[in-house]
Amino acid sequence: MIDFRSDTVTQPTAEMRTAMVNAPVGDDVFADDPTVNDLEQWAAERHGFEAAIFTSSGTQANLLALMSHCERGDEYLCGQQAHNYKYEAGGAAVLGSIQPQPVENEKDGTLKFDKLKAAIKPDDFHFARTKLLSLENTINGKVLPLEYLAQARNFVDEHGLKLHLDGARVYNAAVALNVDIREIACHFDSMTICLSKGLGAPVGSLLLGDAEFIHKARRIRKMLGGGMRQAGILAAAGKMVLTENVERLAEDHTNAKYLAEQLNQVDGFSVRTELVQTNMLFAKVDLAIDQQMLCAELKKKDILLLSGNPMRLVTHLGISLADIDVFVSELKEALVRLGSH
């Protein structure tokens, strides 16, 4: 399959499967799994935090962060397009009784500080208590500038808030900026890292913060059914991708830019190449094209897309330049067969 739906579709390599099979394991709920312990200790030190916890997913890691920073009746500020607001099934509200206060994202993915300031609730029992600002980096493939992160840190300090980063693709941001991951992490009280997106592990995310915060998160993880037993078979893959797969993310960024350029040569498709910063692009599709039929046609050729306008395409370690050429050729032929062009 040539699968552009997401970078979550990556497959573990033979070397990764071997590392998973051979990982020493124990019961992680008893803190007895040496591979999980090693990953958490290493990750905390690598990213400049006191502690870390290994979770089953980025959604769980974000929920642990929100529930650890906020109590029932509290509120967090975020973007309208934030994953932990829009795409995580309302978990903060449903399971944490935490009120999200979304603010419109700017075109570059940032949130304007004057809008955030206006959204902070007064100290009055009529209102939820504003406790946290949550940012996402990357967001829809866009990278938040380091200067903006520093400004966000100053903003939360001024207003007595905590600062969380949904860092599902934070390593894509670091590679795009050509900086060490700590230059991003240093601005935040907590941060998540998804190991199963472009980095290529099959399962898992990390949540990082200070020791007290992670201790609270560990209790909530158990409450949510996230306590895993011999989880070292998963943690081994997580450690492997953080130590071996970071630099190759640059290939995904290069491939995404190439894909955007090639799609601009296809009638009915248009991509603003200057907006392609990492491994994600959004193509405007002519309304005359029946996307459902187009996706069905391409699926017959073992090419998978998600319909949408704009249509999101994501590059990852399972997509090569040759795959992109095959896709573009098959796309043109499919459009002819459908009579779209």
C-alpha cells in the first residue's frame, strides 16, 4: 500500500520487531518493567524534565496532562484546531470535568495573546477557573516559531497559568527548525511526544513534566485503565525510534514538498507549496471531482487517501519519492477514467 492517510500507518521494521521480542520486561504497574523504566528515565533527561510516563496513546497522554494540571470546574485555553479539543472525543470535559476555552487559530497556527488574555476568566465564582494554556506543535503541519514559544512562556507567567505542549509531532518541528528538541521543550511545564507517528513506533506516547505532576498523572492513568503490565515490548520500540529515527524525519519533509510540487501539475489539484513546512500538505480539490469515487479508484491500485477539501496528505517512512511518482501517475489516470479531466 502507498498510504497517505496519516503518519500513524507506519510499520515496525524487522530490527524493531527483534528489539521488542528481546526486551526485558516486568509488571509496569508495580514499576518493575526495566525497559519502560529506562525509556521514562532517559526521555525525562533527554528533554529536560524531571520525570516521564509512558502511555498507550497521545490522546491518553494529553488527557493525563489536562487532568493533572486542572481540577473539576477548571478551564484550559487552546486553539479551535487543537487536537485535544477537537479530535479527542471531548475527554477533558467528559472525564475530567474540565472546560475547554478554544480561541481561533491564526493562519500560521499560533494563538493571539490579546485573544487569550480576553478569554482568561476573572476570579469570580460565576466562572470556571482558567488554569492552563495548551499549544500544539506542529499543528496541521505548521511549526510554531521559537520566538512565539518564548512569548507564550512570558504570557503564562504573567497570568499565573501553566503551559502544556501537545507535541504529537514535536520532533518534526525540531527537525524543521534544525534545533535540539530541548530548545522547544524548555518553554513548557509539560509536553507529550507521540512515538507512533512519523517516528515510527507501533504504539505509545510519552508525557513529561516535574516529578509531582507525573506522580499525579500516573494515578490518573491507572484510573483511566491505562496501567499496562509487560509494556517493555512497546517501550523498546519507543526508545529505538527516539534514538534512531529522528534525523530521517527530514526525508518526510522533503518528500512532502516534492509531493506538493507534483500535485500542482495535476489538473484539479492545487497546493500552496510555501505552506508545506513538515510532512503534511493540504490540497485544494476541484469541486467537479468526485472524491469518493476517486479514492475508490486509487484504492484498487493500493493507494489510500482521505477525502476532504482541502485534502490532507501525509508523508512518512513508508512513502518514498518513487511512491509519490507512482501515485501522481495513477491519480492522473484515475481522473481520466472518471471523466473529471
